[in-house]
Amino acid sequence: MAFHFRQFDVEDERSTLRIGTDAMLLGSWAHPAGSAKILDIGTGCGVLALMMAQKSGAAIEAIDIDPESISEAAGNFACSPWHDRLSAILTPLQYFSAHEVGGYDFIITNPPFFANFLKSPSARKNTARHSDALTHDDLARNVARLLAPGGSFALILPSVVAPSFRLLCEKHGLHLRRWRNVGPKPSVVPVRTLMEFIRNECICIEEPLLTLRAPDGSFTPEYLELTCDFHNF
């Protein structure tokens, strides 16, 4: 069954991970405006690439190591209003980085989160969720190689690992420009952190905590405002 966004539809039944709140948060929060060339790492069904196409006029390359995900992303791209600006490529980031000249104005990813955690019986889900095939150090190093001098890099991570990822990025010459913690409901410790990096040292902006749901379970006005260009509420 397709997910119906305001300007596009997405099928995600064959991809390693289904559409979820993390992708909605990252795609809505990201600022790709003015970019001519965008890279989506680990695209899955292609939802982040499609959100970036809606928010920019860029040419977008979306990579993934899972054949079924790339096949589904390519189908979603072909049915979108921006089919001529989107391409789905079956490749690991490490190989892509070694053979690509770089110069991306904006790079986005909803990366593998976990290391040393219990795994699923599904090898495909493990690849998508765990950092064995793409460590956070690999991610930071290759993004630094591919990012244009004035470009920016955005991602979402569990809040508990965000500080260590920031240190890895600094090791590779990427500096945190803005970030925002996300909590599931009031008075609960944040579980996700949205982060944006650039090459130059800068003053880091901490944006207000975003709470997803009110005590009655409804979405908060802040979440609805953030995602209003995509969600059909």
C-alpha cells in the first residue's frame, strides 16, 4: 500500500526499512535549498530523496546496497513529478566515494544506528539497522570526501550516540552547525537528534526541543508545523 504525501506517493513494502517518523523528521528539518547536487546515502524506498526533490531544484543521486530497495526507489522516482532529477544507484558508499569526484552541495542520510546490539534474523534488516557494513567513522570520512567546500550534511541519530558522532565528524573536518533534540512526549528524555554539519568552524545553534506527541497522544503543533509540507493531516 502506498504512502500518500502532498506531492508524491511512496511504496515501501520491498525496502529494508519502512517509512517512519525518523525519515519524516529529517526530511522536513533538512535545508537543501539552493543545492544543485544532492546525495542520499542509504536511500531505502527513496523517501528522503523525494522530499529533497520537493524542497529543491537539485539533481539527486540516491545510493543503497540492497537491490530490492534500489528497485523500489527507482519505481517511486519514476512515478514522481521529479523523475528527471532523481537516480537510484546500487552501490556501497565506500565504493561510490572511491569512484566519484564529489562536489555535493547537500548530503543526507538516515544511517545504520546500532553497533553491538542484538540482531534480527533478517540479514537485510540487519544491514539497514546496524553499522557493520557502514560504520559511523566510514560515514563521516566518506561524507567529508564527497561534500563540496560550501556544502552541508544532515542526518538523524539516536541521541545517545550523537555526541560521539560529532567527535568523529570533527576528526574528518566537519563541524556541527545546528542540531535539535526530539522527544516522543513531554517530560521524556530525547531519543533522536537531528544534526547538520559543514566544513568551516562555526557557532553551533541548538534549536528548541521538539516533542512529537501531546499527553493525549495527538501530534504536537510543533511537529505538525515542521512536517506540514509533506503530511496530509
